[in-house]
Amino acid sequence: MERAFYERHTVTVAQDLIGCLLIRRGFSGLEDIVVRITETEAYRGADDPASHAHRGVTPRNRLMFGQAGHLYVYLSYGMHYCMNIVTEGEGEPGAVLLRGAEVVQGLELVRANRPGVRDAQLLNGPGKLTKGLALDLAYNGYDVCGGFGGGELELLPPPTGMRPLPLKETGRIGISKGQAMPWRFVEG
DNA sequence: TTTAGGATCGACT
DNA sequence: GTCGATCCTAAAC
């Protein structure tokens, strides 16, 4: 998808990402992983007390203020990676946390990344998603619009015929402030 | 330099 | 449903 898709209001992007396909390439000699995004959350700036960007720029969150379409990856609770896609115009902080997905292709590879886990639990959480796709801090700042169809990570619109998707909106998970904002989106 | 707490997960009861 | 693991970040001292 083009950069203009991400250069919009963060909440709108979070809704529109549900149903999109995420392609993970880069396993030499092996097939690509393709997953379908089923759960997202929107995080904004000064108006969002739950956001890392709430108090302005820091070394960690600087990507959230940068160009839309790049990844913002961070370590959560000292042990899990979470992946976000940066939104809004440059200088305006925003990012969408990818919280859940289902495997479309490359099931064996995902299973190998998540040993001992039942298929239904492979990617149903932000830390599980990054582990299943073998993503870590090395991908912080990666441009998902920069691959011209061949990058390690790429997003595609929902396959035609699958829209409109039923969407549920709820408060966000695991935060102590800002729960009132219905900025979590789940398919179903 | 120190310290509190976090956009979580999985094991266990 | 409860709880411990585990370590980085940011802000206070």
C-alpha cells in the first residue's frame, strides 16, 4: 500500500488495517509468510495519555514523529517486541500497534518460530505476532513503503470481495491511562 | 546514579 | 483467575 494510506488520522488507519495482508519475506530458500491483520490499536500524541509520544520526543519514540509508513518497534515488559506502523504527517506523532493476525501462508515457518504453541494462539497478541514473524529491534525504522514489491515487509489491501469487514471497537488493552478511548479494533 | 513501572506472555491453580 | 519473569526507558534525585 502507498504511503498516503498511512498519512492519515491514526484511528482511521487502525480501522483500515484490519483485513490487510502483511507479507514477511527474507527467509532465504523458504516461502514467504503471509498473515491477515485481525486486531489493531491506535496511539496518538499529546491528546493520548496512553501513547509513548504523549510527552514529546524521546530517543525511543522518535520514529512516531517521523514519516508515515515506517515501523516503530520497541521492547515491552523487558521481553516482548511490539510492532507499530507510523501514521500522520511528519512531525505529527501517531502509530498503529499490530496486536493480532491469522496465518494465510507459511504456517510451518510460523510454527517453527513459536514452538509448542497451538495454531490458534500463534499470532493472537502483539508479542506473539513479532515472535511468529521473527521481527525484533533490527526492524525499528523499516520503511514498509520502500520495497517496491520486493522488500522484507510489505502490506497489501484486503483481497477484493472480503469487504466490508465487521469491526468491533473497544478500549485498548494493558494501559493505565486513556482506556476510555475506543481505539482498539478487532475483526468480528 | 537510582528507581519505578510498563501498549505482555505463559505457566500454574 | 492469578502471578512471576525480566530489563529497558525516562524522570527524579
